Amino acid sequence: MTLPENLDEFKTLVEIIARLRAPDGCPWDRRQTHSSLRESFLQECYEVLAVLDKGDVLKLREELGDVLLHIIFQVQIATESGEFTLADVLNAINKKLIHRHPHVFGSAEVKDAAEVAHNWEALKQEEKGREKSILSSVPEHMPALGYSQEIQHRVAEVGFDWEDDSGVIDKLTEEVKEFNQAEDQQQKEEEYGDLMFTLANIARRQNIDLESALREANRKFFKRFTYMEEVCQQRGVNLSDLSFDEQNALWEEAKKRT
């Protein structure tokens, strides 16, 4: 069997995927469908986010390759079933990029990146038709925090936003008060949702990516807590046997050491 050549070319990847899906190809690859690849596709996207957070360029190269594999795999499945081809995908994205950058491929002028973003949303709405909500294209299966930040960004683009940060900070104080006054579990959950929604709004206004910030907080907590566990093991004590004050002192030690 002749091995694929020119491994640094895009068409080679396309040919490899087609070969894997061929009648005499790989049984596992031939069994896959659009839906069966869904979870692993999502996992690969999360792995890209993880290496972006770490700033590991070599690992990013690898993870982007895995995502590209999934994209070509989905296109191959669609091609086989007559749904669309790679040419259709490329044609659509190229048209979209040209249309949404009239300041580059046309005569439009913009003063800054903020105006570019505003125009992008307006052009997107133009493409999708005025009868649809500007929120309808935000994937509902996004993580809830990311979804919250994105829909708030969308409405801010059409002017539905606080004039300054003080207004949203006041809103946060109000939501904390309402959460504390909640009388039952259902009301607590509702008020907690409002509280998180407001926090997402603050993050958006401060140009903080909420998902990235929370992932970093999780990573920091993980690192500090595992330090506590290691110290307890070295000292021959059980973490659960320590008093809260002793655990807290160990936590402060972990903050200094990690």
C-alpha cells in the first residue's frame, strides 16, 4: 500500500479522510455519523481552549490539527450523503468574510475595532433576515456562562446596555440582596441565576472572557488544593481531620507557595 505523500498539504488530509471512509477503509471511521462525532468534536474544542490558556504553542498546533480533522471528517460524511461538499463550505465562508469586511474589500470606512464589531453584527442580521432575532443564532447548547455573555454582547451592539459600569454594579448589589431574601429553594435558584447573569454582564463590560476567567480560577483552586493534600501526606495527617482554622491556614500557605 502506498503511503500518503506531501503531508504538509491540505489536500492530503482530505484524501486521507476519504480513504478512511472508503469501502475498504477503517471500520470505525466508516461507522461514524454527524451525530456520533458530536461529543468528541466538542471535547477537541475544549482542549484547544485549555492549551490557549496555558500558552503552549506546540500543543496548540496539535490540538488545532485535531479540530481540523473533525471539520474535514464532517465534510466527508456530508459529501458522501450529497448534503454539501468542501467547495460549498469554502465558498460560503469566503463570501461571508468578504461581505462582513466592506472596509477591507469595499469602500466603507471605520474608525476602530469597536465599529468593525458593530458593523459585523449588522451585516450578520442583514444576511439572516430581519424577521429573526439577533439572539437566534447564538447556540443554545453553549456553556451557560458563555451563552449569557454572548447574548448580552449581542444586545449591547444595538444599544441595549448600561451607560456606565456603576449602573451594573448597583444591579449586582441589588441581586445579592434579593438572593439573601429568597424564601425557598426555587426562589433562591431564580435569584442566583439573576446574580450570575449580572456577573456575566460585568465581565463583558470589563472585556473579561468569563469562561476563561472561571477556568483560570478553577485551575488555581485545583493547584492550591492539591498542594494542601500533598503537604498533609508529607506530614502524615488527614486533611479531613484538620479543623477549619487549620485547613484555612494550610490554604494560605498554598496560596504563597503556588
